[in-house]
Amino acid sequence: MKGRTPTAETVTTVEQARWFAEEVFPHESSLRTYLRASFPGVRDVDDIVQECYLRMFRTRAVQPIESARAFLFSIARRMSIDLVRKDHRKHGHEVLVDPMSLQLADPRLDAAEAASAREEIALLAEAIHALPARCREIVVLRKVDGLSPREIAERLGISVPTVETQLRRGMEKCARHFRRRGVATRPRLPRT
């Protein structure tokens, strides 16, 4: 083996391994945290992570990837949404709260503010997912989908006062969730 000239295939494999170790693997922990917080209905995070890696290798083989982290999270997000939708069609209604759909971050923020906003969004998704199912559904329908209490009541077959009570309780629980984690502000859900 000594003295052999490396083949193009060997060089490519070594380069792929180096790229993966330096550009992709360092994000695995935050990717798993993101998936668990944003998509608690997804059962096997390991499968999603492995599939993301496979798709990244395939893509990089045919074109450059400018930001491995952004591409990795984008793939994971799309896969998770697809899995939740498929599970929804198969097993019935489950509320999907994807922090990216909340549109809370201001594109004019600097890097530190943007990172803080991303953490707050993940915390908000965690708080919403911790709510009881009916309460979570009402909060999402009101604050994310923008339905009125009357529309929610009609859709769910419950009274408007029940919707308002569940909404108030849900927002109070989200606020407590934030305070327990040291965030002094109330969750900034989109205004409706």
C-alpha cells in the first residue's frame, strides 16, 4: 500500500468525510433539539437525521452547498412536516406548530438578536406543545391561523366562552413556561 498514489475516488471520499466532519456533524445536537422541540409528533428523530445526511451527500455530489447548517435544517424541517402531514392523514387531527411558520423574526435584526429570536421561537413551540391537546389546538387556531373565537367554536363544535377560556389558559401557561426558563417577556405570537 505504501507509495500508492491516491485515486480520484479516494480523494473525493476523504474530502466528503472532511466536509461532513467540519461542516455538518457539529450541527447534529442542535438539529435534534430543534426536531424534538418543533415536531414532538415525529417519533424517530434518528431516522430523520440520517436521511438528512444522505440527502446532503447526494446533493453535494452534484452541486455545492453554500451553508451546510441552513441546508440541513431545511431538509429536516420539510421531512418533519411531511411526516406529520402523513400521520395526520392516517391517524386524524394533530396540531402542527412549526416555529418557522410563526414569522416572528425581523429580517433587520443583527446576528445576536436573530439568534435570540430563534431561541424564543423554539421556546414558544415547546410551550405550545406542552399544552393539553384541545387547548393547544385552540391557541394555534387563534394565534397562528388567525381564526376568530366564533370560527374556532364552530369548527370544533364548542361554545365561544369555552374557546376564550381555553385561549386565556393556554396563553397563561405559555407565559409561565417562558418565566420558568428565564424569559421575562410574554410569548410574542402573531397578532390577530
